[in-house]
Amino acid sequence: MDGRRICGNLVRRMIVAAMFLAGASYASSRTNRVGLLLTTFFLALNWFGDSLDGTLARVRNQQRPRYGFYVDHMIDTFGGLFLMGGLAISDTVDWRIALGMFIAFLMLSIQVYLATYTVGNFQMSFAKFGPTEIGILLAVGNAALWFHPDARVFGTAYRVFDVGGIIAIAGMGVMLIVSTISNTVKLYGEETQR
């Protein structure tokens, strides 16, 4: 195995480790608020590693589309599990909302993978909102949680991440429905015109 391949494998391990440590940091924030800062650091490390992984493949001209697609999205799936699991363990969000976000993420991921296979359209971002923006929102949410752990909605106090989580579930739900309808109509039209 050459040095370039070893480097790519190390970057992938760093990405998985960063998401595991981000989730563990969220879990630790239950007893120590420094966990919120660590989560933000590990989310940034994950973003850096994810960006570096694709750049390395392009620079060394060794893109492996099927392997990369599979490995990258399995890493994202485990990363989502680690992150939402850490949130569920922490006291920053109700565990049912964390579970709902993970389920919505998985359903949206399934839609993306099926659309890639059937329509030939790989789209991870919707209305210019994708994984990078979600990481930024989590970092902003961590800062908000550090200074003001509660949000007021119609005069009632709620945890910031409970409100944000419900908005995230609703947003992913809308993206899922719109994409599903759009792809279904497109596929139906293509297959009935034969």
C-alpha cells in the first residue's frame, strides 16, 4: 500500500473518530459544559477531514466513485448515529427529538441514494442547505446553548436544541416529501413515454 492510500485511510479514520468524539463530547456536556466546546472542535475537525478526503482523491487522480460513494456515506451514517446518540444522552435535547432527527436523516439519505441510482442525480444539498451548513448550525447552537440554554416560544421556555431539533425534523421532512414527489413524477414520466 503506497503512502497516498495510507493517507486517505488515515483521513477517513480521522473523520469517523471526529464524529465519535463529537457525540461523546455532547454526552459529556451533561455534566460539564466544556463538552459543547469540544463538540464544536470535533465538528470542525470532521468538516476539515471530509474536505481533505475528496481533495486528496482528486489531487492524486485516484478517484474511486463506487468505493468512495459507499464508504463516505457509511461513514456519514455512523457519524449521524454517534452525533445523535451523544445528543440523546446529553440533557441538551429530549432523546425522542434526537431519535427523530436521526430517523429523518436516514430517510433523507435513503431518498438521496435511491435518486442517485434511479434518476442519476446525486444531491446532498437542498436549497443550498447541506452537511456543511448543518455543522455550522450545530456550532452556533452550541454557542447559544452555552450562553442561553432556553429559548422562549410564545412566552414558554424550551431548550434551544429541542426547538432546533423540531425545526430540523420538519425541514428534513419537507425536503424528503418534495424530493420524493419530484423524482416519482420524473421517473413515471420517463417510463410511461416508452
